[in-house]
Amino acid sequence: MPEARSEPTRICFVLQVLPERVAEYRARHAAVWPEMLDALRTAGWRNYSLFLGDDGMLVGYLECDDFEACKARMQDTEINALWQAEMAPYFTLAERAPDDAMTPLQEVFHLA
């Protein structure tokens, strides 16, 4: 009998993009570097989406097996360091890289 696969971990987080940079942030994410996309997939990020309000509220969602391990794998890549350095000016993070500020929200309901 095949081994049952466990459900992936669902991660949701919020960040704040500077309101005056929302249009530029959207444009940058319409053309994410192919190397960055490959690195995310290789690190185990699946079904990754970002949603951005006109006020700068950014909501991220992804599925993975182990969020901390996936983040660590990304932080070990050169492409992530380059991308994070380019994205940092879009956020109100006080000297933190955007991926360091991704704090998962607690899931309180899920309709499967």
C-alpha cells in the first residue's frame, strides 16, 4: 500500500510595501528573474502567490514541507541575496531583508 503523503504546510504572511512604490513593485513582479523562480522551486516553495493592495499591504501565500528549511535554502543562494537587495527599498522594514520579515500568520480555518 502506498504511503500517505502528508498535507503541505500552508504559509500566509503580510508585509507593507511603501504606498508610493506600489506600482513599481507590481511591475517588478510581472517580470521576476527566471533564476529566482528556479531557486524558489528548487528550495521547495510551491503554489506561491503575492497579493498587493493599493495601500501597500502585501499578502503572501505558499505551500511547502518545512517553511524554515525552505527559507534557509533560499538564503543560501546568491540569486536570493541579489533579489532581496533590490526589493528592500520597497518595504518599511528597518534594516531587515524582506524574506527575514516573513512571519507566518496562524491559520485559524481551512476549507479543504
